[in-house]
Amino acid sequence: MSLETLWLALLGLLLAGYFVLGGYDYGVQMLHPYLGDDRETRPDRNAALDAIAPFFLGNEVWLVAFTGVLFGAFPHLEGTLLSGLYPLIVAILVGLVLGNAAVQLRGRSRTAGGRRWWDALIVVGGALPALCWGLIVGLLLHGVPRRPDGSFHIGFDAVSSPFVLACGVSTALLFAAHGAGFVALRSTPELAEKARHVALSLLTGVAAVGSLALLLTLFGAGASMTNRATSAVVAALFVAALAGAWWSFSRGHRIRAFAATCCATALPVLLVGAGHYPYVLTSSAGTGLTIDDAVTDDATLKILSVFGVLVVPVILAYQSWSWWAFRGRTGRRHPSYF
Amino acid sequence: MSAADLARLQFAATTGIHWLFVILTMGLVPLVAIMHTRAAFTRDPAKRAVRERMTRFWGQLYVINYAVGIVTGLVMEFQFGLSWSGLSKFAGNVFGAPLALETLIAFFAESTFLGMWIFGWGRLRRGVHVTLIWLVALTAYASGYWIMVANGFMQHPVGYEVRDGAAYLTDFGALLTNSSALVALFHIALAALTTGGVFIAGISAWHFLKGTEETELFRGSLRLGLWVSTIASFFVVIVGEMQRPVIERTQPMKHAVLENSGVAELQARLVAEHGPGDYVPWQDTVRISMDVMTIIGNTVSTITFIALVLLWKDRLMRWRWASWVLVATIPFPFVASAGGWVVREVGRQPWLVYGELTVEDALSQVGTAAFAVSCAVFIAIFLALAVTNWTLITRFARRGPEATQLGATEPLPDGEKQPLPAF
């Protein structure tokens, strides 16, 4: 495997990591007024937010690392992609800024009124990025309207195509289900039971809207993949992960269910990456920007690789350590700060 | 306003506001780490309790500021690709590497470890917990280093060659040891420590003015804050002056504007070298910012030194006017930092990469309307966040250690057992 393919794989790993970890954050953010609210005994706390709290700061950095690696290893993709998706990226950033600040500062407010404001921002900050990432996945699967000079610009008509919208909605629902799965894993048994039921209904929604996207693709109005066979395999895995999650939730296997929703949230990244390889950005016409056009100069990539070999295992090690250190269910003995 | 103006306004406003959070974060975290270490190594239980409360009190103010700093920082990472895609086309091979390494080496660790530190009270072993905050401090400064390497390349590009209109990295070592990056990093590190020290000293002085009962806690804080800010503010002026020769060598126009001599000749020379255009940055803005920074730097240095002397026999706490002066000093390091940022960034205009790429040429092909909307939205949100941040910091600073939420475990009702771990 060549060096640039390895870096593309690392880029995919970072984005997939962000989808999995940020995904359950967004899901919990969307669901927290319904799931974690306990007005009677602890009006100032939210049990669903307590579940994600120790991991929250460590989760969002996967996105920042993705952007950093995108700039470092694939600068010619970075400039085109971010400026081309301008309105969607701005919307994601607005959601992230508001949602992240709200999650961290909610606990600082003294009044119920103040908390309601933060709560509303927390929901917006989960739903907006989730929806927009889904739209971006849809756009990348379908191909973007590239101009002769390689740049493109997303307008309202591109985003409002049925396939792209279906991808957006199903991603938002999937993140929500994934978040419910995380609450089911970490909260008190009563709340976990409630979260399990929520996850089941949400997964049904994902299946319904996802089928619409699949049908549109089969009739030629959806994804136009470069590698059809690989894409079909990844899509089948995605369906299997969804089915596995549904089955596990309905049987009460919460760990298995969460593992399955982790796979389901990560697989769209693989679909975009492997389904279009060697293109990293395809036009609607079927051609596009290849990995060789996008990648940085050889000399830079070699230097980055030296650091990457040392740093990436360390990152994975301390992130795993943080998951291990805060394993187990939340309860009142846990320092609750957010 | 043109698309370029809007994109510049958006970048300047978001970076400028982000910078105000950064300077306090970098200033507070080493001091919180020192407090936490002292608490952990104190044997006397009463003293240890005081020092632990002290760590949690200042730690919470730091964490509030970090929360807003990190969200504004998320936006920064995307700004280059959003608004300045010409930068990645021209300098992506060189400029992207330090940004990628910053996120992988420093920022990733900083955020993960801070999350663990916040929730690690009473859950992690003391040594591990203290190590975490030191790792946060270390990675915060490592982050600063890589960002300054990237920024240093924009100020004074080194270690590259241009082939077919794109820059290629030829000497990574030169990029890492760029004098425009290193001296500036040293300068902002000292400026950050000054800011953090003055912040802690000022708030402690305020509590003495209000007749606090936590005298031991705030005396210790005051002493630490004053020592750090006195030493840092003395050297920050000196290191700041050390940048002058670097600027003279690498950015003759900025130097000419600061000295207010030879601007017209340089303009003529740059036109001859780079073609027609306006190569003079906003002269008055740059000069006034420089003066503001210098005056504040020297004043803060003097004030903290005198205050440090007045600590002897608690005169500082007894002389109310002296305490009030310390409280009033809190905002000034922030103003000076903003001034320093203006000198560095406005002073290099019209260049994005000095001598190679102008800001105008790097602009993304995004419509004016899109820039106008995003600019308005970002500025509104960032200003709201800045106001929220300072309101919350002020509120929790005034309420004192009693109201600290960081690391406070709620009492467990009788007979209630902790649920079993899930796995």
C-alpha cells in the first residue's frame, strides 16, 4: 500500500472516529431533554449529559484532527472541499460552537430559565451538525458540480435533492439512535430501559429513510459510485449493522447494540472513501479529483509519516485509557461538572 | 464591502476574539498545575484542604475560559479552507504540515487530558491526576509552538522553494526553527503568564477588599500570581524588543511603519519587485497598537513589581488603594495582547505569505452574500460567547471558593448504593 493511501486511511479513521464518538455526543444532545431530565429529584442535572460528560472534550478533537490531517496531507482537497461546501461547513461550525459551549456551560447557570436556554442550544448543537454531515455524505456519494478549474460551489438545489436530504435525515436519526444506545450503556437501569426503547424506534426511522436513499440510487437518482462492487459490500455491511443493532436492542444486549451502532456510524465514511477510490472528490459527471492530485508533496508526506508512526498509536492509547478510566455506569458518586 | 473585505473581517474578528481566550488559558494552566502539585505534596491535612480548594477555584475559572476558547478554536481550524483556499493551493505542501502536527501532537492530547482532569477528582490517583494537568499545560504550549510555526511561515517563509506556482518544503528544520516563530512564541508565552498572574493577583486582591475569610487561600494565590506576573512582565518587554531586529530583517515594511521612516521609498521598491499595488499596512493602526502594547507592558511590569514588594508584612492587603490598583490592572494585559496581535497580523498586510502570496489572491471563490451571512453570524456568536465567558468568570470569581462546582461530589443519600459497572 502506498504512503498516500495510508494517509487516506488515517484520514478516514479520524473521520470515522469522529462520526462514532461525536455521533453519540450529538445523539445524546438531541435526546437529552426527553431522556435525561429529572425535574423532581435533581432539577439542575441531566443524566443523559452526565453519561457523555467525561468523554465530551476528547471526542470533538477527532474532528479537529481530521481537519488538520486533511490540510497537512491533502491540502489540494482541503481548499476545494471546505470552500465548495461553504454553507454546510458554516452551519456545522455554528452548531458545534453553540452546542459545545452550551454543554460545558449549562451547569454554570443558576436559574431554570437559564438552563432552558442552554438546553435549547444543546439540542440545536446536536441536530444541526448531525443533519449537515449527513447532507455532506450524500453530496459526496452523489458527486459535486465541479467547474473546469476544479472548484465547485454548493447551492440550494444540490442540497435539496431527495437523495441528499434522505442521507441527511437518516444520518441525524442514526446519530440519535447511537446516542440513545450510549445512554443505555452508561445510565441507571431505569433510564437505560427508556433509552433502549427510544433507540428501537429511531432505528426503524433510519431503516425507512435509508431505504428511500437506496431506492433512489437503484433508480439512478442517488449515489453514483466509482467502485460498484465495493460499495455494494459496504452498503450491505451497513444494513447488517443496522439490523444487528435492532436485534440486539430488542433482546436487551446493550453492549452488542452499541457496538453495532458504532459500526453503522463509521461505515458511511468507508463508503465514501472506498466507494470512490482513487477519487477523493467526484463530479456529478463521474470523474473527479484523484488522491494523487489531492495529496501533498512527497517530501512533506514523508516527514508527516515519521510523526504519524509515533503519534497515532500514542493517541489511540491515551484515548483508550480515558475510556477505561471512566468506564461503568454514571451515578451520584461521579463528579458531575458539565 | 467586497468579498475580500468580508472574509478579512470574519477572520480578524474570530481570530482576535479567540486570541483573548487563548492568552488567559495559556496563562492560567501552568499556575493551576503548580497549585495542584503543591496541594498533592502537602502532608498537613488542613493546609492540603486549602490548597486543594485553591486549585479547584482557579481551575474552574480556567475551565470556563477553556470551554469558550476551544469552541472558537474549532472554527479557526476550518477558516483557512473556507475563506482562503488560495493558501492551500500555494502553500499547502508547507503550511499544512505544522497544522496537522499541532492537532495530532498537541491539541488531541490537551483536550482528552483536560476532560480526564475535570472528571478525575476523587476518581483518579492523586499522582495521575496531577500529571494530567501538567500534560494539559505542556500540550497547550506545544500547541502554541506549532501554531507559531505555521504563523511564522506566513510572516517570514523559510525552508521552501517555489516550483510552478506552488511552494514545496525543502528544509523542515528551517521551518521549525524560524526566528519569526520562536521569538514570538517566547514573547506570547511570557505575555500569557503575565495575563494569568495579573488575573489571579487581581481577583485575590478583590477578595481581600471584600474582607474574605479565606485569607490563607487568597494570600497564597496573590503571592503566586504576583511572582509569576512580575517575572514574566519584566521579560515580556525584553523579549518583545528582541523581535525588532527580526522584523527589520524579515519585514522591512512593518519595521518602516513602526519607525515611521522610509515608508514611501519601501513602497516604491516593493512596487518594482512585486508589481503595482499598495504594500503599506494601516500605518496609524499599527503604530497606535504598538504604543499601547509598550505602555501597558511597562506599566504592568512596574505595578506588579511594586505590589510584590508591598506583600511584605501584608501591606498590599491593608492598603486598600493598592489592592484596587491590582483589581483595575486585570483587563490591561488583554488589551496589550490584542495590540500585539494587530502589530503582527495587520502589520504584514497585504501579504498572506510574506512576499509570496497576497491576501487578495488567496481568497476562496465564495459569493459575497455567503461571506456576508457567515461573517455576521460568526461575529454575533463570538461576541455573545465572549460576553457569556466574562460574565460567568466574573460571577464565579466573585462568589469565591465556596461556590466552586469543579471537583465537588454531591453527598450520597443514605442507603443508596452505587449502581454496578456496566462492563
